[in-house]
Amino acid sequence: MIPPLDGIIRVTDVFGTARGTYSHGGIDLGLTNDYVHRKPIRSPEAAEVVAIFDGGYPYGNAVAIKGASGVWRFMHMDEPPPVAVGQTVPAGGVLGLVGSTGNSTGPHLHMDVAPEGEIYDFKISGERVDPLKLYADAYATAVGYDSEVFRSQITMESGWDPNISSFADAEGVAQIIPRWHPAMRGKTFDPFASLDYAANLMAAHIAFRDGDYREALADYNTGRNSSGDFRNEGYHYAEIILRGKDVMATTSELELLRADRDRNHAQKLGALHHLGVTIELLNRIDPSAFASDEDRAAHDDAQKYYHDPK
Ligand SMILES: [Zn+2]
């Protein structure tokens, strides 16, 4: 899924903020290192344009699209969008330019999404969800990490607040510590970059731990080399996230699988050793000791492979 803006994104108002008579049904976005005014707005996914709003109150110049994840709206554009109803747009296709038309106090992008939504008079029916959750689902799914566990993990990390910091210098929606993750320096408060990075990091931990989510989550929380009481904090974190979820073999099943793998490995090494000893012994036998030409031919044949394994 493509972030809606190029550059380092910041969330200027989160999903669900109380606004008098209603709660904010989407997220408001700007950029960290650049003015956002007239920057291109990109479609998160391949979609069909289903509605356009005419520039007036409250949405300003705005566009609604329908893709696999639901109905999305993008509002307060600087000018009428360069797309028409019925047109399809690819993932990353430009839907318009950021502006401040309609009920807006300064240039920003408002985006919202309803997974089961429909559009009527530019109103959206169906429950709207935090768009960051759909991005999290997409990033997790793309790397083979269970999206339900990832949502639970992000809830545990930040409660989906992209702007929080912890006393331990963990920053943003995925609580990344920039000191340990130099690639994320300056980007930890960009929830799109952070969620993508965190999903990939978890996929690496899961692969490293042979699919063991409990170990992988503990790695995310306390580091791969943690031990003792500190490691136990990681397990506690993992158990809260995994509670009620059936996403991995149980620890005892994984231990059995690993024991089986190690046993198979030991048996293969044993068989190879035995084969080597047998060949050594055969080489020491005087060819005249063989009872038949057939046995001698078999011995010559075996020696060929022994001396030239290729
Ligand atoms: Zn908004």
C-alpha cells in the first residue's frame, strides 16, 4: 500500500479526536521537512474514482475512490482533482494536490476510509476506521506477518498514536528507538514509514526464530540478546499481544519440531560418517579378495566416486 504523500509524513490530527459534536473520522497529514501545500496526493491502492466534491463547504475539492480495502476520501485539495468519476487509478496514482479548501484552516490532507463503505452525496456510509490500521494490515501481509497480531502489537506499543515518545526514547506509532535503528532516524514519527519498518523487522525476527511469534515479539521488545528478568519482560509483552490468538504452533510443539530437526541432523551426520568408514575399509581390500568379477566391478565403480566425487 502506498503512503498518500511523498516525503516524511506527520500526523497533525489523529483518528477519533473529539471535535464538539463529532469525532474526527480520519487523519490529517502534513510533512516534516517540507511544505505540504500543492504536494501530490497518491492513491493507497488501485481503485475506481466513485465521487468528486465541488470545492465548497465542508470538504473543499475532494475525491472518493473505491479499492479492495474500501472507500477512501481525500479532502481540502487546492484545485479540482485531475481524475473523473468512473476512472481507475493505479496504486500511487495522483488524485490531486494538497490544499486548504472547504472547512480547513491551513493546507493539510484529510484522508478517511470505510472498509464496507458506500458514497452518497459525498457522505460515507459504514464505519470508518483509522487508515493507519489498513496500512498496518497491508505492510504485515506483504511480509507474511499475521496482521491481527501486528495490530495488537501496535495497540500495545502506542495505542496508534503516531506522535508519542516514551521515557526510553522509543518514538512514534511503532515505538522505534532511533539509536538502535539508524535507518529510521528522523522518520519515527512518520506512521507509514514506521509501520512498514516494524512489519519488516518482525518478519526478520520471526524468520530468525523459526516462526515462533513469542520469541520474535520478545526480540522486538527487549532485543535478540536479552536475557534473565529483562527477557522475561519481553515474554510478558508477547503473551499480552498473543492472548486469544491462534497464530503459531505452541511452544511445546515448536520444541518438538526443533528436537526432531536436530535428531534428523544427527542421524544424517552419523550415516555420512558410517559411509566414509565403509569406503576407507573397501579401499584397503586386495581386489583378489572379491569373490566375483561383478563384485570387483562394483568396487571399481565405488572407488571412482570416492576419488572423484563429482
Ligand atoms: Zn481531518
